[in-house]
Amino acid sequence: MSFADAFPGFKLRLTRWGAAYIAGCVILGLAAVNTGNNALMAMFALALGSYIVSGTWSRQVLASVEVAASTPAEVFAGRSTFAEIRLCNRSRIFPAYGLVLRGADDTILLTENFVGAGEVRRRSVELVFDRRGWARVGPWRLEVLLPLGFFLKSKELLQEQRILVLPRLLAVEPAVTLAGGGGARSMELLAERGREGEVSQLRDYRDGDDHRQLHWKQTARQQRPIVVDRQHAAEGPIYLVLDPRVPDPGDPETQARFEHSVSEIATVVVGRLRREAPVGLVVGPMVVEPVRSARQSGRLLRPLAEVELKPMAADGPADLGRWPVTVVVGARQR
């Protein structure tokens, strides 16, 4: 294996302690040569040998450690996302010390003081994305400073990759008004009617659950949030419509209103799919047929994550005919 393969993107940086040590070695060497003192000669040889030990050890650690990262399938804007980091020390003899994993912006993502020979450790790194859409993650670098800290050696382990960040979800699912053949109904009424059904199960609270589902007695008894699932009344399929056309796509206020509209629709999509209520999507001329399973949420959430504002000359929303739709316009009206 070539050096470039073993150490991709290798970098070597002299530390402040290393520079001071080199200066001390020069002074010590001059003193040993000029005086001929055997003790100074021995100290000078010990100092040079420590450089060799430090460099060899850090290179061994850097070459033997592998890092792999995996992110969740769904990443929502404004919510903490935990990437799973797998540290593997491939050396069967030497342990790894002083590992530091840094992000592309030079922030420290993870530190690991010790990984035994042949050991695999799993850690989590918290990531937060402020905006929906395609975000860049990486490249990440692995740094080794120990054992003596003369040089900081690093190599690039995780290449830059793109992650689709889904729209920000609201704390409470908004009410929507159906039109175009469905009559006037409220999503709150449908959800309320579902909460009056028979108890299906008690389970631990999950991020995004309605706080009104909390079972207070079980929560107090078990000292952790417990929610109650009830059998919901059947809900018919609907389409959620988003019109991205606006007079001025560059207006900051218009952009803020549009982002809120996208979050409203995404929250309704997630809420309905959790209830296994069929929901479709219209984003401009694009139509996504209704789905019922949460496993298919990506078909609806991906277009919402990628949609951008367009001028009024662009194509408008597709005509759904008799289908019940909720008229959720873009940022040009509220």
C-alpha cells in the first residue's frame, strides 16, 4: 500500500512545544559538542531518540485507526441529528492514544483518549442543520498529537458528502382546511376524534409526539414520558398543495413566510403518515400520489426539502379535479 493510500490528505504541523524542543536540542547539541561532556552527549542523544519514538508511534496510530460514520435516514432542519461514529484500531499489538476527529470548519467533533489493540468503539456526534435542502458534511480529519506532542499529524478519513435536510417540523400539527370536493373539515377534528378511540398501546415518548397523548399516571409511575396510542377513525386521502410562485423571490420576508408554509405542510405530512392516513402532495406542476406508510415519507418530504421560490411566470399547481385538497398557498398570500 502506497503512502497516499495509507495516509490520504496527510498533513504534518509542528506544535509550539515541538518548536521549543527543537530549539532546546540545538542549544543542548552545541553545548555537548563545545564542552565534550559525556553527560550532555547522552542527553542530546536521548532528546533526538525521543523524536524518533514520537514520530514512529504517532504514525503507527494514524495508520492503524479507521473511522466510519453513518447518519440517520431522515434529517430534519433545526433538530439534533446524531451521526454514529465507528472507531476501529486495526493494530493487533499497539493501542491508539490521543485521537481527535475534526470537522471541515476545524471544530472538534470527537476525542478518544484510548482505543485498545483490535478494539472497536462506537460514539455519537451531534449535528444540527439550520436550513432544509442539500447540506455538505465533511471532509473530516483524524488527528494524532501524542505521545510527546512534537508534531500534529492528521489524515483525511471521511470525504465530503451531501445530505438532504428535510424541512423544519413545527411543535404542533397545524389545522388545515380542505377544499375542492372535500368540504370544510379540520385536521384537529380528525385528530381529536382519534384520541377518543380505544387505547391501542402505551409506549415511550418519541420526538414529534403530541403532548396531549401523554399518559400522566404512567409517566409519574415510571419516571419517564409515556404516551398512549389510540385507534384512529379512518381518514380519506387528501392532497397538500404548495404554490412556490411569488412576485419577488429575493424578498427576505417572502422567503420567511414561504419557509413557514413548507414547515406547515411537512408537519401535516409526518402527522398523517404516523396515523396511517393517506396524503399526497402537489408542488407546482409536480404531483406525488397519496401514500399511507411512514416508510414512504421520503416521496413527500424530499420535494418539500428541495423546493425553491419561483417567479410568477412559472407553472402553477396542477389541477387535481375532484380530489380533496388543502389550499396551502406559497408566500404571496396568507
